[in-house]
Amino acid sequence: MKKDEHHFYFRIITKEERWTGKPGVQLRVTELHVEAPEEVTEGETADLTCKTTCSLTDPTFIWYKDGRPLTTKTIKNNQLHLQTVSSEDAGSYSCAVRGSQHLRSTAHRLRVRYPPKNGSVSISPSGEIVEGSSVTLTCSSDGNPPVKNYIWFKEGGTSPVGSGQNYSIINITADHSGLYYCEAQNEHGALNGTVMVSVKRQSLLAVWIAVGVGSFVLLLITVLICIYRFSEGWRKREDENTDQPIHANEGHEDHSARPPPEDESSVYENVAVFKKQH
């Protein structure tokens, strides 16, 4: 490597003396290296130059991109000319002198800035969309620098409906049907991607069935609660009757069957009447 280029000499040290081998030798390192811009914008031109410190007579240079020889680019002397740079031109470039292809230069990384491209929009979950469900629209694209700004529009609208790479619609209705598109932006441009959202209306019969089932379930729950409360009340009354004390009547006469005593005055009246008759 070029950093190893120095003046070298040796020294001999014994017990009695020290001897240095001067003037020594000069090590010169010849190398190949690529001179090129670090970054270019798509649509511009770029020139890459292969330079060497060797004294060569009419050398032929070979260029490589990502380790493979280039045959479709314009090569003039020691220069590689990229006309109208595209994102496909980004990569690692190196060069060599024909006849010494095993001695390649160090690789140079060329970066290309470009606006968003290869845009696509997807819907999740896929398949039929019915009213009341939820869907998420996702926008994807490629760009350098990477896309960070996504804006969502609905066809016919005058203002954005959302922002961000994902746009979610909760409890979707038939009114949400239509063409949606996202605009992906970076500092070099923008790209639009579209998707059609079709929402299937729920039939009136299905709505009535759902209402009927819900009402039946609610009525059933109410009846069960009433039955439970009635049975609990009945059980409590039975428990209360069972717990009342029973009084014994042993050793006491039962006077309930005896007739009430007659009035003494009425007895005397009967005796008096009997005497008058005799």
C-alpha cells in the first residue's frame, strides 16, 4: 500500500561495535486508485478516473462494477464516463491495467440520489370488505434518501384524508368506497400509488337477523334472572318457616274443645219457671 512507501536500511550491533548499512534502499509503491464523486443525482453525468503512479506506456484500463467487468459503458483512456446517471449506476467501482488484472485498485462506492420509484399500495386484510370491518392501506416505495413523507387522498376529495405509510379505516361503511392514492415524497421528487376500495353493503335481512338474535339473547337473560330471583326468594321463605320454635302442651289441659260456661242467672230463671208450673 502507498502508506508503506519509506526509506529502509539495516543496522548490525555486536558486543564491540555497531554498524549501519547506509545509504539503504528507497521503497516506492505503485498503486491504482479511483477518483470519482462520492454522490451524484439521477440525471446528471459522472466521470470516474483510474490513476496510477506507475510509468506505463499506452496502458489499457479495465473497469469493474461490483466485481464484474464493464463492457457497456463509455471508456476513454483511463476514464469511465457515465452519461445520464440512473439509480442502477450506484455501486462499487474499481479498475485495473490489462495484463495485470489481478492487481485491482481499491473499490470506490458511488451513491446515486433519486426520487421515489417502484411505488405500490396494498390492503390488509385482503379479500372481500364488508361494512363494519376495519382495513389498513399500506404505501411502499424506493428512494434515496428514503421516503419519509406519505400523504393519502381519496379521489374526488380536495384535502388529504391521512398521512404516514399506513392509513387505517375503522368500522368501514359503503361511503368509504372509492379510489385512494398515496403520494410518497423525498427531496428529489414524488410518486403516486393507487388502490380501489370496494365495500359490500350488509343486506337488510342480515341486519334484522342480527337484531332478532340480539333481542332474543337479551330476553333470555332477563327471564333467567327473574327465575333465579324468584327461586332465591322462595328458598328464603322456606328457611324462615323451618326455623320457627315448636311449643309443647304436655301437663296442660286443652280447653279449646270445652263449651263456654253458661250464665248462672239463666240457670236460676229456669228453676223458677219450673216451680210455678207445679
